[in-house]
Amino acid sequence: MSRRPLTGAGRCVFARALTPCLLVASIAHASALSAAPHDVSLTQAVRIAVERAPLLDARRSSVESARQESARAAALPDPMLSVGIEDLPVTGADAFDTRVDEMTMKKIGLRQEIPSRAKREARRTLAGRLIDEAQAQSAAEDLAIRRAAAEAWIDLWAAQQRRSALQALREEAATAAKLAKARVAGGSDSVSDALAAEAAVLELDNRMEAARTSEAAAQASLARWLAEDAIEAAGEAPDFTALPIPKERLLSEVERMGALLPVNAQVESAAAEIDLARAERRPDWSMAASFGQRSGGRSDMLMLEVGIGLPLFARSRQDRGIAAREADYRAALAMREDSRRQQSARLRADIARWDGLKRQVALHEASLLPLARDRSATAMAGYRAGGELRPWLDARRDELSVHLSLVEYLGELARSWAALAFLLPSETQP
């Protein structure tokens, strides 16, 4: 049976039927790619965490809220419309008759309160300081999220380093166990040696299970920041022996660090509060106009009024408010100084810890680990040549201890690096 070629209308119908299928297939393919396990580097983890952090969305909304409040901070209050009746008799035979008394009139009026210019300017300034405070909180939250995501990535990276070290040692232990079994079968070794070698393998298996558990927990912790459930492994790691920001610059820019950004902004807000309290001494104004309509052909009435506030008791009112805001300002200054001292001390301690861990890692990598490996290899060579198993077991135990110590120091070095790398605003981040 021959097939007829599709006409133009047929091709359109076929294309319309095929398009939804292709769309569904592409969505399914993209979902499968996003759900597939994959590696992520520290830089990628930090970037994704900042992009997807709900806390930063909340901070951005807070900044927008402060901006909207600032836009109306110096606006005049809404005018007030008044409607009523004036001089209406309420007793006697003419009670509630609007036509009897010539003073009775129906009145409609408009009143506008006008706060002093100094007060409105102070409110505008304070609103601007509140914007700065919200932005400082957002910047501090950004730095905190960067550091938290970096630490979660480092936990995963350290767990993988630990598992890799254990895997390498297990392969050597498994080789020794096979050799021990062969020598027992040949009658040159005792069964206890074979059991000791097998126990060494089982010990490493147990440690590897613990390492896998730690790795799975670290993957879950990192997924919390990346909003992903399929993170296979930590990717490329930066050089943890070099800071992205020089130590000298960190020590000279303590005031700009994330922990102090909100505190500095709070000091400025407290200063603006003092200006607003001082502006309360300035009198407010008001203007009003009303129109009165009288019945009986009598003349209608117009009323114009100007009012001014009288801050006559400034000593017991406005001055006390000023004193209260000045006390708040001194408290904010003291809190900032305390925070600065804490941050400076923490910074110096973190730098000292990072320098010390660098030296410990270098010592392990340059001396302790090669020595432990050579001792283990020498013991294994002696055992292969017919020597005893015990020297190798002792050397293997020491090598395992050195390996695990190195992994522990590497993890601590990376965490101390993260504590120093995410202190200043984002333009200086790695």
C-alpha cells in the first residue's frame, strides 16, 4: 500500500499534534538532568546558595518595605473633611428647627495638619537610615549564607577525603589478608596471623561505613543550601592555604565586616532618632476652611482658621524624649564598640588558627605521612619475604592514624579558611 504525501493542511495538523509531545519530552529530559547526581565545586555551591536562599528573598522584601516607607515619610497627613450643623436649638417650642435661629447653619469644612519642616526632614532622614539598616542586614545575611554553604560543602569534601584514604588503606590490608591466608595454607604462618589480618580489613570496613554515613549526612546538609537532592560529590576545591583576601586587609577593615554592618547602621538610625526628637520642639501648624449655609434667605458664612502648636512644657515632654534618644544613641555606640572588639579578637584568633593548621598540614604531608607509608611498605616487604606479620600491623595502625589526622587537619584548615574568606561584602568574595 503506497503512502500519500501530507498536504499543507495535513502537515500543520501533524505539527500541532507533535509539538506538545516534544515539549513534554524536553521538560522530562531537563528534569532528569537536574535530578541526576552531579558534582559541585565550592564556588558553584556558594553561588547557587545565594541565588536560592529564601532568607535573602526575605531580606530583599524588607529593604523594599523600608524604601516604600521612606517614600511617604515626609508627606503631609491626609486632610480631614468635616460635616455638621452649628447653633441648632434643642429646647423650647422651636427645638431642632433649622429655620428659626438666624445663627443655625449647616456646615462643611476641610482641615489640613502641617507638621514643621524640621520634623518632616527628620522623618525623611530616619527613613533613609532604616533603609541603610535593612540593606546592612541583607548584606550580613548574604555573608552568613555564603559561609554556611561553604562549610556544608567542606563537610562533604572532608568526608570524601576520609573515605578515599580509608579505601586506599583497605586495598593494602586486603592484599595482606590474602597473603596471610596463602601462608597459612602453605604452613608457614599461624592461623592467628590470618585472623589478625582479616580483623584489620574488618576494622577498615567499619570505619568506611562510618565515613559513608558522614558523607550522606554532609550531602543532605549541602542540599539544604542548594535546594537539590542529588549531589553526588564535592567538586574542585580551592587552595585552602591561600586566602582570597590578604590578612593585612582583613585586620584593617574590621568595621566593614558582615557582623558589624547592622551594628553600624543601628548607630546611624539612633542618631537620626535624636534629630527627630529635637524636631518635636518645633510647633506644628494647621489650616482649616469651612462653609456654613443658613436658611430663611440669610447670608451664608465662611470661616478660615490657622492653628499653631504650643510646646509650652518642653522640659517635661520634648526634652525628656531627646534625653531618651540620646541614651539610646550612647547604648548603640557601646554595643558597636563591644561588637568591634569581639570581631577583632575573633579575627585574630581565626588567623592564628589558620596559620597553625597550615603548618600542621604541611608537616603531615611533607614528613609524617611519607614516613608512615615507608614504614608500612618496609614492614609489608619484610612480611612478603617471610617475616612476621606484627610489624606490618603496627605500622599499618600508625599509618592509619596519620592518614586520619591529616584528613582531620585538612577539614579544619578548610573551615578556618571559610571563616576568613566570607567576612567582607560580596565584591571581595572568592
